[in-house]
Amino acid sequence: MTNKDDKSGLRQAGRRRFLHQGAGMGASLGGAAALGALAAPAARAQALTVPPWTREPGEPVLWHAYGQPSGFESNVIRRNRGAAPMPGANSSMTPLQDLRGIITPTGLVFERHHAGIPLIDPAQHRLAVHGLVDRPRIFTMDDLVRLPSVSRIHFLECSGNTGREWRAPSASSVQISHGLLSCCEWTGVPLSVLLEEVGVRPEAAWVLAEGADAATMTRSVPMAKALEDALLVYAQNGEMLRPEHGYPLRLFLPGFEGNMSIKWLRRLKLGRAPFMTREETSKYTDSLPDGSARQFTFLMDVKSVITFPAPDHRLRDRGFYEISGLAWSGYGRIQRVEVSVDGGRDWREAQLQDPVLDRALTRFRLPWRWEGGPAVLQSRAIDEAGNVQPTPAQLVAARGYESTYHYNAIQAWRVAADGRIANARA
Amino acid sequence: MTNKDDKSGLRQAGRRRFLHQGAGMGASLGGAAALGALAAPAARAQALTVPPWTREPGEPVLWHAYGQPSGFESNVIRRNRGAAPMPGANSSMTPLQDLRGIITPTGLVFERHHAGIPLIDPAQHRLAVHGLVDRPRIFTMDDLVRLPSVSRIHFLECSGNTGREWRAPSASSVQISHGLLSCCEWTGVPLSVLLEEVGVRPEAAWVLAEGADAATMTRSVPMAKALEDALLVYAQNGEMLRPEHGYPLRLFLPGFEGNMSIKWLRRLKLGRAPFMTREETSKYTDSLPDGSARQFTFLMDVKSVITFPAPDHRLRDRGFYEISGLAWSGYGRIQRVEVSVDGGRDWREAQLQDPVLDRALTRFRLPWRWEGGPAVLQSRAIDEAGNVQPTPAQLVAARGYESTYHYNAIQAWRVAADGRIANARA
């Protein structure tokens, strides 16, 4: 709510108090001297007035049998950069600037579709498993939900997330720059259970996964990943998948680029070599300065971003703020996040919210006092494998300017003296 | 989807395969002999038919800017036992029988209201803190969201959950018997931060918490709990609270009975003694056989329930099933869950899903083969404090039959030979 207009004298009083007496976390956030302003008669009268919602009974129980957000939160929605040539081949972003903690509510989990959202009847849906297997088989959803299951909290990120920062850093919103990113509790059947069921032939080294959407989205998955921790997911944050996230069945590959976690999964074919589908030849590859291309860049690199304050917010008063953001890595757990408020000269270690989970979003926080002058805020994540999030210059030195995918550089937000916040490289 | 009619020959074939070749977790779930049935021409033809959702592009991106469940899941909703004399003084239950993992999607988190759901404008909402404090103060929501925050995954259970099992075990649905139970990621300000801000006087021993609903719901909280881990919560599963869960601000007391986590929190008053509100005298107390009453029964006891299979489901075929359920305790982490399928003669240790979190729902699972005869399924939880979930007889021996709240006995589901499932004590 920090970006709403502030017309309340009471609120101004509160802000001044944080300003003049506030301190960092662990210390008192104020002193007795400022109390006068807050205990002023006008403020007291406002608080003691009985508001309408206390005078009358409210909406009945089961006002919504399936609950919805408050009407006052109607601005917290998925958004995209605008229309695409084909309305079904587009993406929408998660409003990271409005979220707290690590779980993304399912209604706000980002979307990326290649031919729109198919509306699939689960009773009619089938998963065929064939190719280099001993017992090719067709599974119904009822078959699959009876198999042994696991639940895991993992992030999901599109490999194109933040891709526009390579050449033209311009995003004026963390939703638009980093919002192809979400984190949920996923439940499903380990793919290894299914593969044991059908019997993998020794020569099988790759799995083709195919979606039931009109794009029949296809990717090749190495057998090692399929056996290690790939899931056939049917539930997300407790309930069955939503249509836009693959209902009734999707592949989920922890730590891998999002497009490989094929939605609306209808077919798995085992083969000797990668299948070289259009999504791994014409797309999801990156050109390098020497003219070669990176292909099969499965793992998402270590990355972080400050979600508050971000260009979506405006600081209205000097004083205490809690810098907050998200860090993640396809290589495992986040080990450390460092934050700079002075453009990268000094770095302080942020606090990580427990539990820090394997290949999940990790919330970091750092207390900060804004003194009203310009500031540049940045975060840098380090994962348990020792990977350090690079600067944009380091990333460009390694990969050049022709890449679209796997941009993971440090993001800098510039705070102006008037409290407005912008992309520091825009 | 296990309780839907099964008209598919393919599915029948699959079931027979689990029946004849299936085995427990870790072993192959089938053998080659059954493949013939699944590879029959009719089944193959069905799978190879291109369904309508593959032939035509689907719904566009941002079909819903805030996502909604599939229309095929319209049966997965909150429910209650029926109308109450006052439509706002009632509850709704979470459909535990349809959920997976530990996170409850916010749209399905149970409700309990005393005077309906107030629709509060967060810009107008105030929290007053007064009584035995050095600096009484009124906070706006903008004040509160600027303070240091934490996020924690915890269960929330109404102390009346499963209360009807004391005298008249009758629930024919785990949603109705145990559905006043949910688990979310909660984000807010530690109450200790706020209390340091206002300065607690040495003689303060209790905190009165008051809601802004038309019931001005009030409870007394011991100062030790207020300082230890109480939270002023504004976000749930990542986004701002929903109206029915206290928008824009609620108290949250990990492990305590749900009614004390006052929703729509508008006032905290510090005092020397409990305030003896109507919610801790006429309600939320339990009569004992000797005529005395239990009062201030804050902590929720160790408890568990099997959510699949439950009376909401029906087993259609013999063979492999994964028994799955939830365990929780207000005393800390769940240490162990044991499951019996033979009415309590033999108990096997269930697998607990990692991470097992402090005062959070814990998912347990156990592979099972149903041989088609009668069976009685039960789960028994043990927490890290050593508390063991009692049998109904043990609970009655300790507390008699006049209690309503804090029923935590072992729940037994009876499976009949036809696959129907019932409350074993009904």
C-alpha cells in the first residue's frame, strides 16, 4: 500500500516518528518524544469512531464458496507487456512487487503459452508412454493419482525472464522485468515411478515430453533428470492445477528452465538422442559472439531481485524501510544474499527467511533508513554450489549481447531524492 | 477423481493391472503380463485420437488476470453443515479430501465468523494499542507494513474442529468432521516489535485483542505468547489477507486455538489480568465430569486424520492405494505418524513429507493394497514433545462427554467390501 496517495495527517505523523526516532531491526523503532503527534485529539477521534463495518453484521459465511481477494486489492493481478501477434502465444507476469513470503498464490502464478490455454476434461485426458520401453502404456488420470506421490516447494522461472535487460534495460516495473517467476508447492508422481512401471530399455537416454495444447509443445529431457527428481504434477498449492498451468497434468523439472516443464502433458517417448524439436532449435537457444549457440541450457542460474522498494513503489517519507526481495538458483539452496544501497561500494548480508529450501524462492530482508537522497539498491545472491550472481558487465563479457534467455545479472534500482524509483540502467 | 463413475474400459484395464501385479512403494507396480489389456486396439485408438483441445488454439493469455480453478473442479469448495440462526455466525470447512501437500489454497481456507465478514477499507483501518504501555499509539496499515516482517508456515485450527465426535460421531465427510483446519504461509510484523515500539509496563501480563467486526470479537492473550511468536499478519500465501480471513490485519498465534487469532484486528489493550470476555466465559470453555470447566485451553493438541481414503471417496477396485493424511500439533513438530489398516491391531510408520515444519500441517503417506474386504483405517500422531494422539476412549476417560472443544482423538474410517467408506463410530 506504499504507493497510494497519503491524505491522512495521522499517517504523516506516523511517518515523521519513524523518521526522527526510527532505528534498525532489533532496536526500538521510535521514542517517547514523538508520541504527541500520534496521540493528537484528531487522530484519537478518528480511531474511536465506530466504522460502518463494526456497526452492521458483515457478509455471511460462504459469501464465496471459493474465496476471492478483497476488492481493495483489484490492482494485484497478472499483467503482460501487451498484445502479441497471436493472442495465445504470449505471457503474463506475477506482481512480485505486491507479494510477501515465498509462496505465490496460484491465481497470480505467471503464464507462458504457445497456443493458448486448452480446457481439458480430465476424464478424457491420457498420458501415453512409449518408445524405448518394455511395456508401452496409456495412463488415465485416475491411474496416475493412485500412484505414490510427493510434494515439493520449488520455484518455476521462464528462461526468458528479465531477457530484455541484455540489450535494452528499460523495465519500469519488477513485475515486467522479473515476473516470469513463481514458487508453489507441487504434488505429483515421481517420473521414476512411472518409468519403472513401463520398463526403461538400457539404450534410452532422452525423453520427449509433449503437451496436448494446439502447439503440441515438445522438449527433450535427459534420462538422468527424468530418473532423479522429475515429477508428473497434478496439484499446485494444494489443489488441482489450474487450466493455465497445465490442468490436469504437467511435467515439472525442479531447477530447469520453465518451458521444459511441459504443461497438459499427453505423451512421453523414450529415445537414444535428443529429439531436436522446434523449441530446442529455433527457440530456447542463445547466440554467442563467436557465432556458435548455446543449446540445452537447462539449469536456471543463481539470481535475485529486490521486490521492495522497486520501480512499482514510491517512497513518501524518509526513515525506516525494510528492503525485501527474492533469491533462487537451479543449483540448490541459496547460501547468502548481499545487499548494497550505495551503488555497489558496500555490501551487507541480508537475513534469509527460514526454511531455506532446495531450488525454492528464498525471501531476504534488510533493514534500511532512507535519508531522502539518491540511492542505488542492488542484491547479489550466492548459492550452495558457490555460484555468484554476476554484474551485467560480467554477464555480457561471458555471453555477449545476442542472448535472450538465462539473463541472471544483478538488478539495480535507483531511488531519486523525490522517492521515485527507476531501473538504474534504463 | 477417485469417486467419479468409471465408464472407460481402458481404465478398468489399468485397475486390473494394479490389482494383479501391483506391489508396495519401492517395488515395481506392475508386470509385463497385464500389458495386453492396456495395449488393446480400442485403448490405443482412443489415445491417438486428437482431442478438440489439441486441434484448436486455447483461451488467450490473461483469460483471467487473477486465475481461477478449472470448471471441472467446481465440486472442490468450502462447505458447511447448513444454515445457522444468524447467517453471519457460522463456519465453513476446507475440502481436505480433495487437497494434496500441506499448503491450503487461500480460496479454500476455512471460515468461522461471529458477525459476518466486514468489508474493510485498508486506508481507513486503524490499530490502537493502549492500556499498560508507556506510549499509547494508533497505527495505520501503512505504518505497519513498513515495520520489520517475518513469514512462517503454520496450521490454523478451530478449537471446535471435530467437536461433534465427542457425543455423536456422525460425520460422513472428512470435510465436515475435520475441515476447520488449514495451513498457510503467514506474513506480518512480530507483535514483539510493536510492543517494543509502545513500551510495555512491567505490570502488564495480558493483552486484549479486539476485532473490528460487528461482534467486536475479543480474547485475552498471555504476555509471554505476545512476546514469543505472535504476529500481526497482513498477508497469507503471498498476497494480502482475504476479507473472510481478517483483511487487512489479523492477529496470528502459532499453535493456539483459531478463535484467538483475532481477525480484522483494531485494538490491543495491555492489562494485569485476563479480561474475561464473553468468548472466554460463555464460549471456548469445556465442562468436565466434576462440574468444573477447562478455561484458557490455548494450545491445540497433537492430532491427525486420514484424508484419503475417507468417507468422501469410494474405492472402485482392489489393489494399490496410497493412504494419505495430515498431522499437526500446537506443541511443535510432528515426530511420527503411525497408520493401522486393521482396526488398530497392527501399526506401521508412515512416511512424513519434508520439510516437517514447526506447528504446520505435515503430510503423511503409506502404501496400501486393498484386498477387497472390510478394513478400518486409522492414523495416530506423536509430536516432538512426546504427546501421543489418544483413542476416543482415552479422551473420554480424561474429559468426559460434556466437552465441545479440543477433540483430538484418533479417527477411524471403515472400508466396506463394496468400497464405500464410513465413519467407523457412526
